[in-house]
Amino acid sequence: MDFGLFYYCQGSGVAHDQAYAEMLDQIALAERLGFGECWLAEHHFTDYSLLPSPNLVIAAALPRTTRMRFGNYVNVMPFHHPLRLAAEAAMLDNLARGRFDFGIGKGVRPGEFAKLGLRFDDATAMTEEAIDVVLKAWMEDVFTHEGRYWRFPALSLRPRPFQRPHPPLHMVASRPATAARVGARGWPVAMHFTPTDVVARCVEEYRAAVAGRAETPGQGPYRPRLLLCRETYVAETAEAARADGAVALQGFWYLSSLASPPLPTRYSDERFKELTARVWGGQTYDELAAIGGMLIGSPEDVARQVERLEAIGVDTLLLVCSFGKLSHAQVCRSLELFARAVIARRG
């Protein structure tokens, strides 16, 4: 199993410049600890995520690292002109000298679409057309496009991507049928808010779809793989992890509800169920832990949970390491404890 990070960069009450600076410091620390990749969300107009342009963070993080790969889960395709996005991604691929992956998604927040003057009902069709444009821009010397949402005459993209034929493409999924559709394309697939038993079924469907492709699956770092994101917090004892982690996770879902800081300072089962209703169907902290919805505990506890995920076939685990009211010091200590308990023991 490989390990990486996933960031929302939440507006938890610290100044925004501080939030970005701390995130970049955490990324540099993670590379030193053995984490191999870092992914960032794209959201707009909310403290849930202060990342309206994740590519700017990638550009800032590249000089601070030497090995780590970067990408977006996801580029919200309907929010961008596909030619502009293709050119910016190609530029990042050159700046990264290939340490760059491209995540594709249609967006999940109708309110963001409305604020940008877009129809949420058009998201799927816009995404499929944008994928077509981006791939033609990267792979064809000269091309034209005449579609439903975008059209333009013959052109040649500059700059060209560093990786050939283009950066690895990733998509997200939440259920087995969706994972299988991504596998049929031969692309890596990422999951997040999905119970572990459902993840296991997704792994099976995804691998079957990959195996059924006429083309030979890719090899090396660009191989088809299933990535899983989990909110993760490790402390010296299970009690300390539970005390701080439960409040932080409640803060994460508080911001997900589009509420503004300040975040809650005390955990409540009743409030937690309300906040997790939209995504998880309403769960308490203990109920969410029982279905594997997060990794919070002592080093030994978390190491056992990681072993279970590896046993069901998860290829890459992405830690949502900073969320809610966790301080920068707590996040850094959690990363160190995770690396010592999980990564270092794998040699």
C-alpha cells in the first residue's frame, strides 16, 4: 500500500495566510516522513475548503518537495473553460517535471453551480465534453472542437504536457458500479465517504473491469489503482485521539454543512448525527467508526485499521490529516506517529 495526503484546507478560524503556510509546511514534513503524494479538493465560496484554485497550491508546494506527486481530487470540469484548464495543467506538468496527476469530476455542490451561473443538471454532460477537449488538446498537434458547450477553430496547445501522452487521469466514485466504469477506462479511481464493506465491493468491481479491458493495464506508477481518503488523526493514546478527534471531526462536518466559524468546541452525538445526515445518512462518532468512516486512534489502533484496508485491496491510502479544530502542531505530531507506526514498519 502507498500513502499520501488529501487536503480541504478548512477555514477553522486561523488567518487564511496562516492556513496556507501551515498546509505547505505539513506537505514538506510528510515527504520527509515517507508519504508519496498529495491531493487537493476544489471548492468555492465556503470555509469548508479554502481551495478555489488548488493548482496554485501545487505550484507553491513543488519547490518544497523533490519526490512527492500532486493532483486535484478533483478539477471540477464544468467550472473551467477546458482549453484554459488543459493549458494550465500542461504548464504544471512541466513545472513538476512529471510529478503531476489530473483528477476529473463533475462537482457535487449545487450552490456552487448557482453562484457561478451554471446549471447543476448540465454537470455530467459538461464534464464529458470537457474531458474530450482536454484529451484532444494534450494528444493532438492541431485540433478543432464543435460541441454543445464549447466550440473553437483549429489550434495547437502550448505548452505541451511533460508526460506522454499526458498526465495520468483519475476519477472519483462512491459505489461499485461507478468504480467499474472508471476501471473500464483504465484510470485510477478514488473514494472517500464510503463504508469499508462497500469499498471492498468497489475494489472487486473495479479490478474486474480493469481486467476485462482489451488493452493491457498500465504498469509502474501510472497503473490502475484504487485510492481511499480517510479523515485520520493519531495521538499517543486512544483516549487522547478520541477526545480531540471527535471534536475535530464534528468541526469538519460542521463546515461541510456550510456553517461559518467558530467551530463547535464540544462533541455531541445528536449534533454529529445531524451534520452527517447528508453524506453518511446520519451517524454518531461510534457508528461512523464501526463502518470504517475514519482512522482515529492510537498508533497501534490505526495500524490495525490500515492493515484491514490493505487486506481488502486498497492500493493507496490518502490521509485527510488536517480538519476541524486540529492545530498545526497536532497535525504534524499525528503525521509523525502515523509514519512511525505504519510507513516505517514497511521498510
